[in-house]
Amino acid sequence: MNTVNKIAKVLLIVYILFLSMFALDVFSIDAPWQELLGGFLMHLIPSFVTIIAGIVAWRNPKIGGILLILIGITFSISFRNISAFLLIALPLILIGALFLWKKK
């Protein structure tokens, strides 16, 4: 396993933790625990999708890298905001590119 692949894996874990952190804002509202739990799980859907793509990337970096780039593009279309693109979509696209990186 090359160094770039290791860096991509570490960055993906950090990215997923960062993305999951946004789901915690659900607990700042006053609502019954069932609604809070539902909202929390709803906010974690992007993290779950990224985890699945990450599992694929660990087993097959080429397919996983393409998946991560496609998810990043999907995130950028969903947010339509330059700051959200730079914060959410661009890191995922770069991590996907690192999984595709081939050392000669």
C-alpha cells in the first residue's frame, strides 16, 4: 500500500467525522426525543453514503475513488453555494482523486 492511499484513508475518516458533526445541531431544538432521533438520523444520511463509498474505496480504490468523486459532485449540485462547495464537496472530490492516484 502506498503512502498516498494511506493519506486518502485517513482524510476520508476525518472527513466523515467532520460531516457527521453537523448532525449534532438537531439536539439544539426543543422537541420530543423521537423527533430528535429521526432528525439526527436524517442528517447522518450523507455520512452513511460516504461510509459506504469509503468501504468500497478501501477494497477497490479505483471504483471507490470514482464513487467519492461522484458523491462530491452530487453534494456540490445539492448545495449550490460556493462556501458549501469548498467546505463539503471539494474535499470529497480531492479524497476521491487521491484514491485514484497511481504511483509509478
